[in-house]
Amino acid sequence: MRTLNKLIIMAIAVLAASCAAKDETPIIGKQTPKIQNGLLTPEVLWSFGRVAGVQISPNGTKILYSVSYYSVAENKGNSELFVMNIDGSDKKQITKTATREASAKWMNDNEHIAFLSSETGSMQLWTMNVDGTNRQQISNRKDGINDFAFSPDETKLLFVADVKYGQRTVDKYPDLPKASGVIVNDLMYKHWDEWVQTVPHPFIADYKNGTIENEIDVLKGEPFESPMKPFGGIEQLAWSPDGKTVAYTCRKKTGKEYALSTNSDIYFYNLETRKTENKTIGMMGYDQNPTFSPDGKWLAWESMERDGCESDKSRLFVMEIATGVKTDVSANFDQNSNGLNWAADSKSIYFVSCHHALTQVYKADIRDNKITQITNGVHDYSMVALAKEKLIGVKHSMSKPDEIYSINTQSGTETELSFENKEILAQLEMGKVEERWITTTDNKQMLTWVIYPPHFDKNKKYPTLLYCQGGPQSSVSQFWSFRWNFQLMAANGYIVVAPNRRGLPGFGQQWLEQISGDYGGQNMLDYLSAIDALAKEPFVNKDKLGCVGASYGGFSVYWLAGHHQKRFKAFIAHDGMFNLPQQYLETEEMWFVNWDLGGSYWDKANAIAQQSYANSPHLFVDKWDTPILVVHGEKDYRILASQGMAAFNAAILRGVPAQMLIFPDENHWVLQPQNAILWQRTFYEWLDKWLK
């Protein structure tokens, strides 16, 4: 489920479509939408430029980044590259093409940029001048390149490319080239939204005079992934400062073993000997995203302790390379540590972490394991990078999409640099976002965000929505979503109640882990505590309450439909689990259901598992009495569309008003512009019908 912001951003980046045309007129560019009454609409939402791919020049004076634009009419997107000075001045758009530019990075001379482009039909490596002129194609691989990183001296190229995985039907029966059947002998034949027929491998090649040659597959003959699917990128690989070693992340498992484990490791590949060494052997959870210190003496990475737990605490580990001694720098820090960046002196590390539903920038001193918070404010930072004496970060909030900021490392003072969406935001009236702490049924304090409609009038009564978060262990922090956008809900006249119920990070590991094995337990009571508290307010119409959510949030909607005691008048469930025994055998990453549901439904001696399955929403359909909209994507292999279809069918058979929106070509998210607009229109038509 892992509906983390990073995963959504990466999924959106994959969507940025390419076009074969080679003229200089961009097929899709920055839009100036018509905004009426200062209100956010789905069409306005899709006109925002989406900032990503921030890279600091080697001399620390310039910032390279991309912006993706989307056209609803053409049902596609395109990304362009920009360069500006480190203070935000002299901003220039350096590409204006009908093809996608991606993964752009600075060359050492500060005058050239390397990037991937689909101009010739597949993603290949190119270079160009910093002003966008003199584009030169470097690679011409048949199957293209997924991502890349030059060695520190730029004599080598590390790149990621897909290689064939497993045997095709046509390999076994060459005389049946048009047969569509897939012969399956083990698990993990599907993953998120694809039938697994390729895996990414890291390659190393010589780079000289604008050409690459002598490429070596680091995992040649091995059926493993590096980076790891479905969302791993070049951050899972790293060059040592001397260019003699490549560190890579890999879970060296396949089939059933892969499906049951999260145990990935950090491996060192020696370019001279071509030998590989596992540096985290015996560390049983996710170990990933290695980064070498500038002096080459240390390796830092993100580490989870337990196998099978995708939402274990993400620890900041460092290893002294000479001795192999490992240290958990975050041992006394009850938060996650993500997006690690070394300081120039190799003595400290900058990273981002969520605490109390706000994601801030922190600094960890590896000498005394002291961790200091740098930024403050109502926002989420998604990344941070060092630019000499200052930091450059990307942040967003519930009221503003990603923009680039400069951060003073001492004071934490922030200065906006990119202003990509300034013109659109200036025309919009955003609703107030309020932080409330609500007492739960077990007398705990729960942070709940309340988002009010623009031009809120306390003397009026408003229909109100309970938002149920997915994941299930994904933050209800200051995220900006292009689908589950709270300000868009508010602009449609709804108050939104978004609780940080049990099972969410940012409130300590105990709060986070309570949900596992207790899907129908305390976290459901937390939802009801939040909506009941707001329903007491005079401006909330307690007779017009709705409940919405996706993934685990969709499960929550299905469960609450059988237990809400007539609180709600409308439900919307997107990609939710309806039948838990069915889900156990339909999903692909088995470690997830083993951990969160406690095990298989046929293990009658397993009390935790039996409690989980006893709370399956399909067992309570006899109590359904409230209109429900079901949304699902047929390319969602994490939670199959059969779950949504079963829920819809059950509602219809029970005589409950119901509607279903099925996307044959979408996965766990809705990524295509016109499908997204259809989603929004259906979403609000359903709510308005029953709540207004």
C-alpha cells in the first residue's frame, strides 16, 4: 500500500509522456487557467506545474530542476528543464521540446548537463550546454536507459537498464508466437501494475569523448533487482569518491522467497576485481539508499530492523568503511530518517523526518549521534541537498504544491526560490487549515487536521467529510495531492476532518505499530473519535457526514459502512480491501499481509490472524445501509479490482444505493489527466447527491 509522497511523485514522473515530434515548440507547456470566484477546481489543479529533480551544480552556484506540465485535452504530460542561480535569480527554461527530458544532472565543469531524452523513441543519455544548446546523444542502447550517475572523475558511467526475467511462453514453444498465455511456476509473477518480465540491473561502462563502451552488467546472470521495484531509483546506488567502488541496494531473492521478505542489503562492487561483498549481512530488514561521505571514510544508509515490516522505523546507519563498524545514529530518535545528504566535512548528515504530521529538515552529528531540527513551520519537506553554506529543499503543504526553497543551516530561515505556481496561487482562495488535538477512546491525544471551505462562515452549517488515510502506515501530514486534495474538497463546500489515527508515523513507534494485527480495532475508534468531536461543532451539519478513503482508507470505508451506527450519509472507497481472506491470496508481496494481518486465514491457532479476518468488511455487509461509491483500477495488482467489484455487487444485492467507477488502464493510482478529471467529477457528484 505504501502511498507515501515519494512513491506518488515517482509514479507521476513515470507518467510524463513523450511525443515523437522533434520541433522546438513544446506540445505541452505552462498554462494560465481561468479561475472563477477564487476557487480551486479539478481543471485548475491539473494546470499546476510540478517541480521535481532538483540538482545543485558542483560549484554550488546554480540549481537545475524539472517541471512537468499536463494537458487534459491531450491526456498527456511533458517535462521541461530549468536552471536558476542559487538565490533564485536569472531563472531560465533551457528545454522547449515535445519530448520528455528526465534525470538531468550536472557535469563536473558546471557548464554541461547530462540527461535522458526520449527524442529517438527510447530513453537515451544526452548532454547539452547549460543554456540548452548543443544537444548531443551519447547512448544508443536498444532497450534504453532508466537512470544514470557518472563516476566522480566522469571516466565511468553507472546506469540502470532492464534485462529479461524468466522464460516466456514463446521461449518454450517457439511455434506458438501468438499465444497469449503465461505459464506461472512461482510467486511474484505480478507486481503493483505489471506482469514481471524484466528486472532492472546496474551497468558500468567507460565514458570517453562523448561515447560509452565496454559496459558490464554488475548482476550478470542474476535474476535480482537493483534498484528494487517498483519505486527504487538511482538513489539506491552510489559511487565511492575515488570511483573504485559502487554500492548498490539489492534483495537477492526471487519467487516465494522474495514475496515473503523485505530483507534487502547494501553490496559493494569493486571495479578492479569485479567482486561483490555484502556489507549489511545479518541486518534483516530493508537496507537501502547508500551514500558515501565526501572523504570516502564512511557509508550512510537507511535501515529497517525487522524482516517483513515495510513500515519499521527507518534508521540512520553509518559504517566506518575501514573497520566495518556500524552505528545506529538515530538510536535515540523515535522518528524516521530519510533522504540522507552528507555535509562537506563528512561529520554530519542532513535528512528529512516527519514529527507530529510535519516533515522537517534535521541534522545528525555522527560523532556524538546528536540530532538537531533545523526547520519549523506547517509544511512537509520532501528532499534537501547541500549547496556550500546553505541547504536547498523542496517543500509543500496542504495549500501549496512543491516549490524550491533555500534554507539557512543555522537559523532555519527559508526563502522561496522557484515560484513556479505563483500566478495560479495568487488567484486562489485557500481554506484555513487547523491543527486540533482530539482525545481518543483510550484517553490519548490525536492530532487531527481540519480544513475549512474558503470564505468559511461559522454561522452556517457545512457537510463534512471524514478522510481515511491509506498505507496503512502513511502520514496524514502536510501533503499536497493531485487527487485527494483537501483544498479541492474544501472549495466544493466541505469541511474535511483528517485524523492521524493509530498506525501513522510521526508520533513514535508505539503509535505506529498499534495497527498491525488490529485492522478493525483502535484505529477505527480513532476515526470515530475525530468525526464525533467535529460533529459537535455548530458549523458542522451532523446529518450530512461523509466518509472517504483509498487503499487502507478504502478498507476503512468498507469496515465503517458496517459499523458506523448511521453517522454517515455517503461513502466513497477507492482501491480498498473488502474481503481479507481473498486479499491474502490475491496480493503479491506476501510479507505485507503476513505482517499486518498476522498470517494466513487458515492458521486457526494464530489468534492475531483470526482476529484480523474476523474484522473483514465482507462479513458485515448485512449492516450496510448507506449509499456507497466504489472506485478501482484493473491494473492494480496490490489490491485486485475484484475486491471493489465484490463490494459493489454486495451493495446492489443488499439494495443499498451504489455506483462503481472502474478504470481498465489505471493501477493503484489514477494518473492519466482525463481519468483524473473523471475521478474528481464522479467523486463530487456522488457527495453532492447525498450530502447537499
